[in-house]
Amino acid sequence: MGPGTGLGAAHERAGMSAKTALATAPTGMVGLAIAVAAAIVVAVVSAPPAAAAQGGLVYAGCQSSPDGPVEPSCSQLEGLSYTGAFAVSLDGASAYASFPDGVSVYRRAPDGQLSFQECLSATGEAPCTQIPGVLGTARDIAVPNDGRSVYLAGSSRRETLIGFQRDPADGTLTFSSCRASDYGGGPGPPGCPVGPFQQALQVESSPNGRTIYVADEGCADNTGECFASVGVYTRDPVTSLLTPSGRSRPATQGDGPFAVTPVGGAVYELDSDFGTISVHQRIGNSGLKRTQCLWPRKRRFYGPCKRVRKMGKAKAIAVGPHGSSVVTVVNPKRGASWLTLFDRARNGKLSFERRAFDKRLRSVGDLRFTSDSTLIAASGAGADSFLLRFKVNPRRGTVALAQCISSAKRRGCTRLPELRGVSEIAARAPNLYATVADPATGSGLNAVLRFRAAG
């Protein structure tokens, strides 16, 4: 089925699983980097609205699905109905969005405006090109830095890992490969043989593009017996084909996201159930070796891990643009969430620094560094959603809430009703994009909000 008006958009829930990790900090307009120091004292400071506006985010427009719900302030953009993931290429020329049984391709104008270019789907219903293996809505999209491939991971119907060759000249896609979940031992869909994974939850590329990482949660049988890991694949940059070359061995069973450092060859894997952070070092292009494990438990202690009482059970993770710092978000069952900041050594190992609290930082859907010492968090849910911008002053050792944008009226925040249901963030200079869902039905992303840097 096609993705927009007149194409019979599928009425299925996208089964969204918000991406909660950052592989590498993109070249964007905003970013957060915490300087490595022997002793850093971190304090949370709430900036007044006037100060927050300086250098902050300015709302620049909205594009929404023609299939509804209608957003009066948004222009229509085909291919956004029931979308599950969104990504922008490093060259800034293209954007990609998954929809039920397919993927849409957009051109990106210099001002950040998107225009529909093409779509590829399982049915090939016009105007889409037919491709195998896309059954359901992909959870995640990765575009390696060389701009020659695009990968889709996961699905609401059949777990798949799909690769495309990308034309760097115009961003269009050509189907390259497909692998399906090995759960159950049966064959994959036509044109999509079985691969070495059960549930593909997240896909990221190494900075040099030679390696693709896939979060695999081995819980497809719903027995509760799980052991997640990060699968490692060697990538052919010409054909976009992937060759399995190993997987991580986290210290605990794991089910959380992971992040890849932009420098230094480290991969950080969360276990949001036990709360551990497993630190892995890349071994060439062939695999990962665990070098450290941090454990937040106050009472029970897991042998291979270093006990860090104050770090909390992390739910999201991001690595700074220069690889010198790592930030996690802890979402307690009650009360405000907090940011946990770690210094990162050259060997990739982490040392705990400080925690920073903010009452609006809760139920984080995405946490993303960009490139000018700012951290962006998509927080909240439905009609009570936030886009938070944190700034750091390395000299003073402070982390400040520099800006708050909220879907509802909140003290200290700029109200933007279109922000309700914010889920994912994608940054590419000079814009930041936030994807939002229909809060009434929860049936997928229906709009893309566009921001630019003030001044």
C-alpha cells in the first residue's frame, strides 16, 4: 500500500518503539559536550525565558500527513501516515520515513522543507516501487556517513533487516538485501532469507561506515527468558550488503538501547531492566570485546560489574560529539527523571560525574547530541510533551536547562500545541526535526515539526 492520500494508507498501528539512543553526534546546529576534567561540579540552572531564546530553537513550520489528523498550521506531505521512524542523511540532502510495509524518500531544501520524492513498498501500489521483505513498519533507520546506503530495522509484523543502495546525487534508493528473524526456524518471506537475529530493535553505523550494529532482543517467544545483544555486521559500501561478523556479550541479559562513539571505537549497551551499562571496544570490523560494566544496584551486586550507587537505571543514552562524555537518562517510577553524566576515557571506560534533575525530563523518547554543546531531549507523552534543550558550560561545570518547548501551557516553557506526542529527533544544520504522533489514537507518526537556530 502507498503512504499517502489516494494510496489507501494502511490502518494499522505502527507499533512504535521510540529510538532512545544516539550512534554518533550528527553535524547539526546544536550539541552538548562535557569537558573531561579531574573534578567537575555539575549544577542544574533554569534559564529565564529571555535568555533561553538566545541561540535557541525557533519553530519554523510543520508538515503533516494528508490522511489526518488535520493540523491547520501544517502543510501536507505525502508518506507520513502511520510512520514509525525518521532519519536525515549526513549530507542533508535527503530524509527517510518508514510506513506500514514501506519507506518514503524526501528531498530536503536548504531551509529544511521536505518534498516527497519516492516510496518503496511490499505491494508496489502506485506511486511506490515494489520491494521484498518489508512487512510492517520499521522501528529504526540508519544512513552511514558516506551516504551510499540506508538500512531499516525491525517491523510491527515480521522482524527484518533491510539494506538499500543510496544514490548520493539525489538520495533515491535501490533495494539491496533483506534478512528476516530466525525465530521459529522457518523460512523468511520471499526474497528475504533468515538472518542471525530475533528482534531487530535498533540499527546504527560506525563513523567510518564499515560496520553496522543491530540491537537484537532474543525475546520473540514471549517466555520472558531474554538475552539481548548487539549484532555486528561488516558492510560492503558499494553493494550495501551485510556480512555477520560477531556480537556483543553484555554483562547482564539486557534489553536497552546502545550508542556508538564518534571517535575511539567504543559501544555502550544499556540494560534498562537491571540498569547496567556494558562498555565494549570495537575489534577491527569483526566484533566487540567487553571492557567494563557499571552496575547501579544499591543492595544486590552483579560480579563482573563496578558498583555505582548514584547512576540509576538508565533508559536512554547519548555520546557527546567529540566522544569525551556520555549522558544517560534515568526515568524513576515516581518523581522527576535525571541526567547522569560520565567522563569517558580514551580507552572508552566511563567514570561517574554528577546527576542533574529536571521535573520536565520524564518518559524520554529520544536523547540526542548535536554539535555545539547542546543536548536535546524529547520528553513526556501525548498532550503533555516537551522538547528540552540543555546547555553546558565546561569552565563553570554547569548544565543548564536553556530552553523548554511544551505542547501544553507550562511555566518557563514556550507553548507549541503541535508538539503533542513528540517521539523522535533528527538534527541536520541548520534544522532540528521532531516527529509527532496522533495522541488520540497513538497510531503512528503523523507530522514532522521543523526548527531552526535563533539568530
